[in-house]
Amino acid sequence: MAQLDHGTFVLVTDSEKALLLQNTTDAQDPNLEVRRKEEQDNPSDIEQSANRPGRMHDGGPGQRSALDDTDWHELAKERFADDIADLLYARAHKGKLGPIVLVASPQVLGNLRGKLHKEVQDLVTAEIPKTLTNHPLDEIEKIVQNELAG
């Protein structure tokens, strides 16, 4: 069973915001401190997309079909998972990342899991499928500790 030992990192992320925390005390009374904060400015898809979907002519006379516009908001979310994976790999490669607990919604965990480099995957001690990015640090500490003890 994983626990929040001294030096353990905790990545709390959703598809637009990430906090890299590190436990500066022991597993009995964890004290998570922010080591890195990443936020993505990701306006809604409507704000990012073209004025109206494109049209193309079909084979028949006077027929036109609508084309789906790219969902820029979703694309940016996927790109954010790539960025987080790259950030973790860079830290791990420099020896600045130890055992890590991943905390994110199930969907984000799935996206991130597939993008993590083997060097980072080997450091993951636990995954917690919860969205905690908007919780205060003391609540994150309690929730993570309870989940790991569970």
C-alpha cells in the first residue's frame, strides 16, 4: 500500500490546471508544498472556433454538406496532458522527481497514463481517480492520505 512518505510527490491535475506538490514531512502528518503550478488558458470551443462550420459541395447538383469544425477546447485539453507528461519526464530525467501519486478524474488519468514516459511510470506509486484541483492544500492532504490508507 502506497503512502505519503517524506519526499513523495503528488500531481493534482484536471485537463486545464496542474499542481505538483511534495510532502515535506512524514506519512502520519503530511505537509504538501507546491513545487510547480501549471495552468492552461483554454477558452470555450465557441470562443476558439470559426464563425460557422465549413461547407462542401456534394456530387449532386445544388447539394451541400456541413463539415464539423475542430473542437479546439478538447484538442487543448489533450495537449495539456502531453505538456504535463513532458514536464514530469524532464524532472524525472534530471533526478528531480521521486515517487509520485497521480490525482485526477478517471478520464484525465487515462489520458495522462498513456502519455507518461516509462521513467515516470516507474515512479508512480498510486493513482487516485478524483478531481481535486480546486480544493485547498489542507483538504488535498487529508483526501490523499485517506485514499492511500483506504
